[in-house]
Amino acid sequence: MVRAMRIVNILIIALIVAGSAASVMQNFGDSAQTVGNLIGMGLLVAPFYFAWRGLCPTSTLSMATNARVANTTVAALIVLGLLLLLVYSDDATTVLSFIPISVVVGVPVLLNIIALGKRKAEIEQAKTELETNSTALDIPSPASTRTLLTPIPVSTSNYFVRHWRGDLSLPVSYWVNGAVLVTVASVVLVAAVEQMSNGNYSLRAISLAGLGVVLFSVTAWLWSVVGIWRSADYHVARGGASVWASLAKIMVVVGFIAMANQLTNNLLPMVKEYVLIASGNDPFGKVDVKVSTNGQSVIVIGGFGEGSSAEIKRILDAAPSATSLVLNSKGGRILEARRLARIVRDRNLDTYVESQCVSACTYVFLAGRDRAATPNARFGFHQPTFPGLDANAQRGVTQDMLDVYRSAGLPEQFIERISTTPPEEMWYPTRDELIASNVVTRMSLGGEAATLTASMNSKREFVLLLKDFPLSQAYEIRFPGTISEAVEQGWTAKESGANDTEVMNIMRNVFTEAFTKVIQTADDATLDGYADLLVDQLLAIKAVSSEACAKYLEGKLDITKFLPKEITEKELKLTIEALEKPPRADLTSPNPTKVEQALQAAVANLSQQDMSVIADMNAYAGQPSLVCNATLALYQGIQALPYDQRIYALRGMFQSDI
């Protein structure tokens, strides 16, 4: 068996070297990959090379012992890896795929352990016979034999100090301490931190633990390589081969290079982030949480920094009547988002977005029972990240994130698009994509929660808010006191429990009344431009829904949540220009005959149904589609008139009295 295993080990070594060489050639030019391949080859070859030398006819007792230690270590690592997979992996495919690898590597390793045991017995028997013969003949043993068979004394210090001083044998220092002890300790500590993430520990505590693991791993690695280097210095004096001492030092140097790269690209950025979180200075900051005026919604604004889920839970506990979570967030810590999503599911809350919900915020939104959003709400998706993650870790956290989206019922095509969006970019699906993929279960007309008014604690805040907008400033210049009047009416509505849309509509009506005076005395170009704007707005809002279109015509729709940016900018520009222009003093009431002729020409091509709706809008109040289509047809008919007739028609509609 001893001879057969020598041949088997040579064949295995040849296969490993050939495979590693092919991998190096395939990734030629990638220095990091090449170094990794060489390190991997060294780790794989070492136990089989040790075994081959330990099974040689000329091998010594220490060579056979060291080889057996190396192979026993590999066997222990295989068993440990299988146990860790069984305990921590939820993927049965991963566990099953590890079994063939364990068998392929484990069987020759096990046979090596048995063969090396036999070789040790042969050497010990030869040693006994040599000592017996030497005693019988009264001949001292050769010095070389005594050197090989007599163990070198070691210090009496504790185990860790002995390794640090290099007193332990090279195989023990390299394999047991460097490969097994440090690796196993690090793996166990990392697993413990992961378990903390699944528990109720705060992100700050987890960051402290993560910081401790990083510092321990670096310290333990330094302890191991110093001990290996010093043990390599004494290896030849202990009777070992110089080639192994040199190879061990080469591997230490390669390890230093790899560690320097890891420190720069991974560990230092990770440590910096851990320190910021652990010290209470999370870059994502603190989330702002408020309860709506009617107590039915909890409004969340800002990033999900450390402690966000606990703060939101505290507010929810104090608002037992809350049935929805209103989100306005650019994302944050995934752990905080996952915990908040669990709270949303446990309490069966609805989720609602009017502005934005990107990155980790989508975890929370998708946990809602009813998931509503306004048409202009933005949802952003991309791969997750954390400073210092290497490629393997990045793939791991990305896969975890994709599994969350799968569990939320998102289609695979949508998930695939997320998986291809790098962390530094953001994918914003269209409204149709969000609905088709079941991200949003319901489109909202807005104003379902007092997201704006909940943050306003005084009339003065309303005044300051309006004065920040150029449009309201233009109204105030043309009609002094407009802002005060709007704030007075809006504050009264807020105090009575009105939601945002109701409050804003009441305030907007004050400005609308002022604009009616402007349009009545505006020049022809302004009047014509305003008609074009109305058609653009009707078309854009009708594309969302007929209900939204009808609310717009009633003056009850927050158009900022529905209209495209270019249309809102067009309205802002036209309105400010109209407010800044002085009213035309030469205007007179339009000729009734010409107005009637222009309007008749505008409706000449309208259907009978559209004519009926226009004649009595109130009669069709419950049929928003008919009202919207008829109104749009009327303005499009006016648009189609020659310029002079178009102006007469518009004057007749907007100018009741000069």
C-alpha cells in the first residue's frame, strides 16, 4: 500500500499542476487571479507532496509524521466545511455539489493517512532494530541518525508563544496554525456576526463585532506568518529539507503581497465604514419619522441609517391606528430595510410613495399589502454594496438581494435587469414596467397622506415654503397678499385634518383665482400659449387615467405628481411671463357674434356625445372618461381654428368681463 500511494500522490500532483497551469494561461494578464491560482496550487499540492516524501523508502520519522499531520488537517477541513454547509446553507444544491469534491479529495487523503501510519511503523521498527544492534555490538549510532530521530527541544511557553518564536515544526506552524487554526477561527467569528445580523442586535453592535473580526483576522494572520517564517529558519536544523523551508518563506512573501492588496482594497474601506457606524456617525444619517395629521399614516423621509428600523417601530407603536407607511427615501442599510420590511409584513401595513423610493427602500415598499404610488413616483433598483466587498462577497450579497425580490413575486426578467445594474448606477423602471411586474399594485391620484402638512408646525413655515417658489413670488408681486391668503386658507384646512391634496388644492385655488384675472387681460400670444398648454396637460394626464383627468378639470389634482417635467416647466415659464406682463389696457369685450361663430366652428367636428357632455358637464360627473374626452376634443377643435378665430373663441371662454 505504501508504494501504491506514492504513485497515486505523484499522479495527483501532476493533475493539480497541469490544471493550475491551464488556469494561469487562461487568465494571463490578471495578476490577482494568477497569484490566487499559484497560492491555490501550493495549498492543494502540499499535502500530497508531503505524503509522497513521507512514503519514500529513505524517509525519516519526522517526515512521515509531518506528512500525516498535513493530510489529517486537510481531512479535518473537509469535514468542517461539510458541517458548516449543513448548518448555515439553505441551498441543498450547494451542499450536494460539495459532496463529490469531498470524496475526490478526501479518499486519497484518507488513504495517505493509513499508508503514512504504516510507514511510521516501519521506521520505528527499523529504529528499534538499529538501537538493538548498536547496543549488542557496543557501536554508537551515527550522528546523522541521532539528528533525525532525536526531537529538538522546544520552549516550555504556551502554545501561541511557541508558534510565535518558531519553536513548532514547520508542518504544524504552516498547516495546523496557518491553514487550519486561523482559518477556522475567522470562519467561526464571521458566522457568529452573521447570526447577529439574523437576531435582534443593533447595526451598531454588529459593526463593532465586524470591526473586531477584521482586527482579529489581521492580527491572527500576522501571528501565523511570523511563526511560519521563524519555524522555516529552524527547519533544516530539525532535519527537514531546505526546499520546504524556502517554499514556506516564498508562500509567506506571496501572502504579504496578497494581504497588502486586500488591506488597500477591502479591509481598510470596510474598517472605516464599521468605525463610522459603530461611533454613531453612519453616512446615511438619521431617518425623519412623523405621523400624519389623521394618525392613519407614518411618514418616513430620508436614508435608512443605523437605528432607523428601531425608530420607525417606536413611532408605529405610538400610532396604533396607522395603517400605511409613506416612504420618501434614497435607500440605506439593507439590514435596516429588511428589519423594517419585516415590521411592515407583521403589521399588515400598506406602503405608499409620492416622491421616490430607491435602492434598499424598495425592500420596505414591496413588503406592503397594498402598494400604491403616484404616476411620477420614482423607484430605483441596483446591486447592493458595502465598502470593501470583494467580487465573491459582492456576488453573495447580490444573490441575497435577488432572492428577496423573488420572494416578493417579481418576475425573473425584472430581477435579471436589477442584477445587471452596478451599485454605482440606478435603474428607474417606467410606470408601465412597475405595474406589469407587480411592484406597484395600485396607481394613486395622490394626497393619500399628509406628507407635506405633517412637517408643517406653524403658518410661518407655510409662508417660508411658498416664498421659496419663484411662481408664488411672482403672484405676490402682481397681487400683494396672495401668499398670506393662501396660507390662511391652507392652515385652516390642515387644522381640520385635511390631507396634502386637499390642503394644496385650497391654496392653489387662491392662485387660480388670481391667474383668472391675468388671463382675462393677457395679450393674444399668452392666451394662445395657455390653450396649447391645456391640451398638452390634458393629453398627459389622460394617458394616466380618466379619473385623474376629471380631477384635473375640477382643480383637485396635484399636477406635479402626474405631468412630465417638460410640461410643468412649460407651465411655470408661461405663468411667470404672464404675471410679469402688464395687463392690456386697450382690451374691450369681444364681439359676441364673432365669438359664437368661432366656438361653432370649433365644435363643428365634435361627436354628438361630446356635444352633449359639453352642454351639461354636471350630468356626466360620474363618467370621467366622457368628460375628459369631450373637454380635450373641444380644446383640440379650438387649436385647429385659424389664429384670429382661435383668439375669439378663447376670449369668449376666458374673458367674461373686462
